Amino acid sequence: MSEPRPISPLERASVERLLVALCEEHGISPQPALEWSRRLRRVLGKAYHDRRLIRLSAWLDHEQAQATLRHELAHVAVGRGRRPHGARWKAWAVKLGADPRATAHRGPALAPEPAPDRRCSGLECPGCGMRIVRFRVLRGLYCRACGPRRGMLSRAVRGPYAEVATWAKGDG
């Protein structure tokens, strides 16, 4: 199996051209800067509207990169607000051709797997039994399907990534 590779320079240039075209077409000025980060291995991208900056994971495939750029550009266009994925953001997301959802269904397609011995936690929903793996556990996490009343995630296992990932898939 070959080593994972980040998005190619040609695909990066294509995404950068898309940014220019979208900003011109929708009157977004000044155009935000675009950065690529190899550190974003679980997050697709981030928008820093106050700095006019969009940071995308270098581990996205071309399709993910274009979709994530549109999503993050909607954040820059809306600016700071109380609801980052509220009605104004959704309207901009649709206008820019992005899926108006707050989160993606999967992480960066080209990201390498974490080291098998890296320690992490396995969280479980008491409502539906959904299992997830997290390296950092924040308080107040809950299952979106079950909600905060029935689905407060609890730490079920802790250990090396390889073992916790097997547990989360239901194989262990």
C-alpha cells in the first residue's frame, strides 16, 4: 500500500481559481487568502473571517476541496455572527453552491490514519449505541440523532487508536 499523498499542485491551482471566480461573481471583496494545511487531518477546513483567511486541509480530494472552499467562503461572506451555520450562512452556502450542512459526513479523503499506538477515547451514545473515536474529549458532546437529553456521549473505552477504532466499528 502506498503512502497517502496530499492534494496535487494542479488541483490546488484549480481550487484557487474557483475562489477567484466565486469572489468576482458574488462581489466578495477583499478576496480571502487561501492556505493549505497538512495539520488538518480530521477537519476539512476553517474560515477566519476577521483575518480574511480560508484554511483547507491538504488531505482533501479535489471534490472535497471545492465543496469545502464553498462552505468556508460562505462563512467569510457572512462574517461573525451568533449562529455560524444559521439562516444567513445557509443562504450564502446555497448561493455559492455548497451543501448547507454544518458538518461533513467524513474527514479528509487522503489523510493518513493516525499512529496505531496513539492514545484516544471511544465514546458511546446511550440512546442509539453509536460509537465514535476522539483524541480530545470535550464536555457536553452528544449524539445529533438522539439530542442532548437522550444522547450525551460517555467515555466507554480508552487505549491505543487501533484497539479503539476496532471497538468503534463493532468488531471488538
